[in-house]
Amino acid sequence: MPEIRRHYFLEEYCIIAAERNKRPSDFLVAKAVPGDEKDCPFCPGHEDRTPPTIAAYTDDGILLQDETGSDLWQIRVFLNAYPTMIPRPEPPAAEWISLPGQGYHEVIVDSRDHRKNPRDFGKKHLEMLVSAYTDRYRRYSTHEDVKYITIFKNWGKESGASLSHSHSQLITLPFLPPQMKREEEAISRSSFCPYCNIVDRESASCRLVAENNHWILFAPFYSLMPYETWILPKRHLGNLADLRDEEQKSLASMLAEILRILYSTLDDPPYNLMIFQLPKEYHFNIRIQPIVSRIAGFERSSGIYVNPVPPELAAAELRNFCLPPKD
Ligand SMILES: [Zn+2]
Ligand SMILES: [Zn+2]
């Protein structure tokens, strides 16, 4: 029976339509074949094929600009050669409403290894990645002209990743996206944080997949995509810069867990991993959407997603691959 579900606290809906009990094997998508290393601009030794390095992260911290040789970096950041936003755009021709596409668009090459799957990053490397994300967030969070910072990772061709070498991206916008504005307004109108309420209720629900001292991982009641999961901090905090050291580390553990579980359940699916955060009055969250079903005419014409896998079933499948919690 199809079921219309309302978003936890916004006037938005999705349809959970489990016509039959689909299994993860019904959602297997052709895997991307890694392209050739020798043509890859993200590989070590090819730094001159991209814009200059802005930051490089190693086991020993951030490297200075003049130390960023090929041998040293584990994670390398530079401005996107084909950016969505640019720092100093020309004013657009005045027609309807249009603003200059002012902002910053960074590529964060998150592994030296051309063929490394993120599920094999290991906890130490994911800790470095979380602290690199935090460092990039901090860098733009005080900019006058930056109203929103999105950090995301597209894995696999179907997710929109144009190159197979694992990477993340950061894009800043000169305005707050409407979805975030609606969330911010709903949170400020509410006498309590709706996300803290989600943490309380989903921690005790059949949709919980895993938890550790600081984070919960669950298939949300309001799931747009099959096997969608969210990671929420148990403590109310707005953004990466608010994380304590131990919270950063246990976030890396939780990311390791979900990447491993998704790989096992759906055989290395393409996915979008998206970090939602605001400077204040928000509850940090990460949403991971495997790209295993198509967005078609109904979704585009109504703005309402149809999800053929109830999150309650998705959570049960995902839990099958969980390891017992360690921290
Ligand atoms: Zn490469
Ligand atoms: Zn909260």
C-alpha cells in the first residue's frame, strides 16, 4: 500500500510505495570502471594539470603552499577548473532576476590512490578527511560574501562524479538556498530543536542502523531514496567547526561504518554524501543517498519522490552488515 509521509518538520512529502518486497539485489547499478591513471588530473605527479594547490593535508597536519610536492599530500585541495561559482564574476545582464555567480568551488581530492574505494579509506584517513572538511568549512565561514557552504561527495558515475578518482567538493553560495531557509525558519519558530527530537525518536525506532557515543545512523522516516541514511550528532551543534576532537573521531568511525555497510548491502553503489550545516540555529546532519532508482517525470512534476523501499526494511537490511560498536 502506498503511504504518503510528511517531512519531520517541513511541509514536504514523499511516497513510500513498496509494491513488492524488493531486495537490495533488485537495485544493483552498473559499477563505474576506474579510468586510466595516466589521464587522471587528480593523481599524484599530475598536480600541474589542475589549478594550483590551495591546501594539502598529511598525517602531520596542513602543508604550506611551497611544500606541496607530489610525494607528501594525502588530501589535496584546489579550485575547480570548471566551477559552478567563481570568486570575481562579471555582473550579469539585467533580465528577470539574476545575480553574479559569486563564490568558491573547491575540489578536495580525498585519496592519493586512483583506484581506492572510499570504503577502504580506513578510520585514520577518514579522521583526516573530517578534519580537512572542517578546515575548509572554517576558511569560508567568516567570509562576508558567503551565505552558504555545501560540502558533498559524489561517488560513482551515476552520482554525477565526472572523474573516477575519489574526491569531494565544496561550493559556497552568495545566498541561503530556499530549502535551508525553510529549515532555519521552522527551527527558529519551534520551541525545541526538531532534529534533537529526531535523534530521540529515531534512536529508539526500528529505523536505527547504528550508533556510537556521539552519533546515530538511521534510515529516516522521511526517506526520498531507497537505502537513504542520515547521520546526526546526539549533541545539538550547528556545523563542523563546533565538533569536539572526540566527536570528529567518532564521526570518522560512523562514516567508515556506513561506507562499509553500503558497499556490502548494495555492492558498491553510486551515492551522494551531503553535509548540511549552518553557522548557528541548526542541527548538523549528513545525508547519504545511494543512486539506485531514477528520478522521473512524476518526481520532477510534483517535487514528490517515490521511494520503493520502506526505510524500516532498508534499516533491517543495512543492520545485517553492522559490526558491533567499538566506541
Ligand atoms: Zn587518479
Ligand atoms: Zn538539535
